[in-house]
Amino acid sequence: MSGPGRGSWLLHVYLWLVMGGLLLQGAGSLLLDLRPDVQAATPWLLATIMNGNPPHAWLHVAWGIAGLAVLALLRTPIARLWLGLVFGVFYTTLGFVGIAVHDPMGMRLMLPENAFHLTVGPLMLLLTWLAWRERGVRPVPGEAPATT
């Protein structure tokens, strides 16, 4: 097979979607916190998704910016694998911490936030594992194929 495999492609797409989504969600959340007039005019469902909690919003903004920077500047499969691994472990852990600790680090982590973290984080870990596994399957030019 030439080019990236399905797992690598899925991880690549998922990383872009998640990091971009985190940046948008965090920025929207900060906007709602800073502008009560905008918050009042925002539909309930969208305002709920945006959360409006500054520490949590800044976490999303930081991950979004850092993740997009890695994706844009370090365009290698290994950079994507490490980003997926670190992000997946962090967000999965955050989901469990949010269940065990009331409002850790001032972040309002309730059922919707914990469900988000415990969906996005493990899915990132699964896609990272699939992409990492492909690295051992594809032959490297100049090397003998791996035997199992």
C-alpha cells in the first residue's frame, strides 16, 4: 500500500477536527463569558456546548492552538502519533479526574464535560494505536519485511 494507511489517515483527520473544534469551543466559551449580551442572545443548546467556564475554555484554547501548531508545523506521522498519544492520555485522565474531584483546577466539569472527555480521549487513543500499529506492518524501503 502506498501512502498512509486507513488508521493513520483517520488519526490525521480526527486530530485536525478535534484541535480545531477545541479552539472554536474555547474561544466561543470565552466570548460568552466576556459578553453577557452575546450569551443572552445565544440559543440554550449552543450556550451549553460553549460551557462559559474560563479555566475550562482556556484549556481548550491552549490544546487547540498547540495541536494545530504541531499539525501545521511538524507534518510527520511520528508527530501526529505523539500528539494523539499525549492528548488521548491527558483527556482520558481529565475525564476520570472530573468524575472523582469536584471542579478540579476551577474547571466546571459535570456530566456533559466528563462524557466529552471520556469519549474524545479514548477514541484518540484508539486511533493512535491503530496508526502506530500500521507502522510495524508497512515495509520500510531498504529493510526486509517484518515476519510474525
